[in-house]
Amino acid sequence: MSDIIRIENVTVQFGNYQALEDISLSLEEGSFVAIVGPNGSGKSTFLKLLLGLEKPDKGLVKVFNKSPQELSPQQVGYVPQFKTLDRSFPAISIDLVATGIYGHWPARISKESRQNCLEALGRVGAEHLAQRPLGKLSGGELQRIYLARTFVRKPELVLLDEPATGIDAVGEEDMHRHLDDYHRETGATILMVTHDWLTARHHASHVMVLNRKLIALGDPDIALTEDNMRRAFGHMGHIHIMERNAHRHA
């Protein structure tokens, strides 16, 4: 397999604050990567680099062997951490999914696009929500609509920034199942920021441990070691919780 992402000696600076420091890595196409690290460790900044929303102060970023700014919108899907959508906006779910095709709120959805939207909603078990007003959706239902909005373009690269935020355990389990299905069926590359160790262990093929510097990248059992967790978080509370949860769910 070829590398879909290549990063060489990348540093990102915001004033006096260094968000990322001398990061170098490569990721093969078809990988499912969980990105873990403490708050303020540069995880969201890393995703924004790949999207072309941030530029490195130093170093090289290549996605599909292009600079992120050169990518087609069809190649990359993105689910942000915080949804700034105005829930009072007079739109229905299928309209939000269609923005993934048109890049804006459509005045009219073509027959072909409507069918594509319904297929994307069906992929996440939400076809029955197509005509529901956005203001009537639960947090988990809205997350499904955002996933459908991402999947409607059938992107080769999917980036998710803490997608489980604001949804319950059942919704989170459903979301991971839909991501696993999309990954298996399409062979897409998925990068997901998460604070859930079980998610990292059970769903990802690779784990990236990040705290401004790249601490580890590899198989979950190799990356999520006690030493790497101490280097990332500075204490052992997270690894002990992870071990207890792993035993509880074994």
C-alpha cells in the first residue's frame, strides 16, 4: 500500500505557543488511526493541517501526495468536534446531508443528489430522519446526520474530531459500528481523535499518541504502553482506568 499522508518535520506555532513540534510520520492508505493525548496536545491542530485549515510554520504536509490546499472536496470528509449549527435554522436532515454535496445550503436538491443523500442516511441507519427538522434531533441523531453528510461524498479520507462528544453510550456504539462498516466496505483511511481507550484498542488499526510531539504511532498494543501514557499525560491515572475498563469488558 502507498502512503496517503506524509508529514516531515512539521512545527505549528500560535504566537508564543507551540501547538506541534517537529512531527514526522507517514500513514498508509486504508489505516484506521485513533489519535489520543491530553487536552491542548495538538490533536485538533493536526487534523486541521490535513484539511489545509492550518499551515505549518516549518516542515512539509502531503495528503494524496498533494498539499492539503490542492485536494478535491470529494476526497476528504470531516466531522468537527463542536457543531456550531443553529438548531433553530428552518432546515430538515436531508438538507444538511446535501450540504456535503453542494458545499452550501441548497435551494433545491436534484433527484440524483436526493437519492445519494438517502443512501448515505441509510448507511448510518437514519433514512427515517430525512424529513425531520434539525431542531427536533437528539445529539446522537444529529451525529448520524453529520456522518451521512460526510459519507455522501464517499471520501477516501475521513477525519473525525472527538465524534462521540455529546452522545450517549448507545449512540456512540452505533457511530463506531457505522465507521467500521464504512472502513471495511470502502477501504477509506480514517483518523479519529478520541479520549476513549477502548475505542482506540478495539476499533483502530493504529494509535497515535500525541502531546505536541509525536510520542508513539503503531499497533494499539505497542502504542498504548505504560511508558507512552506517562510521557503523554505525565501520570498513570489514564492507563490504570484503561486497564480496569479492558478487564471489565473482557
